Amino acid sequence: MDKYYVYILASQRNGTLYIGFTNHLERRVLEHKQKVVKGFTAKYDVNILVHYEEFKSAEEALLREKQMKKWKRSWKLKLIEKDNPNWNDLSEEWYK
């Protein structure tokens, strides 16, 4: 079964945020960390995975991504801090 993800990256605690969508979370986060794509996340050094959600369909994930991108910043911060109050990098152990 395919899995799809919506994720939030941060530059630091309470720093710049980026919301994205992917079907391969580990690969996509690594691309951000290695600055493979020269875009927003590379420019602002946004590469700490602070939140992610898993979905069974691309449609569900895309709807959630669009919803979250419309949110006020304060709502995004509350979502992150609910499950990850220390803003730990949730991908830290993946690449060792």
C-alpha cells in the first residue's frame, strides 16, 4: 500500500517553516538537508523535520497540505509543539 506524507520543516525553533508533500518522506527530507533542490528550503536553510502526518491517498495528503498552508503561523506552531515541544529533528536517526 502506498503512503503519502505532509511534513513541516523548520530552520530552527520558532524559525522559518516549510510545508511539503511527498510519497517518500525519508528521501525527500534528505534532499532538503542536502539542498538538492535550489529553492526556498535551501535559501533559508530549512531542514529540520519537526512534524509529519501519514495518509493512505495522495488526494488526502494534498488536501491536508493545502489546508495547512492556509493556516495562521500560530496554528502551525501549536501543531508542532503539541507532539514535538522541543522541536527535535524527527529524522535525526534515519541517516546514521
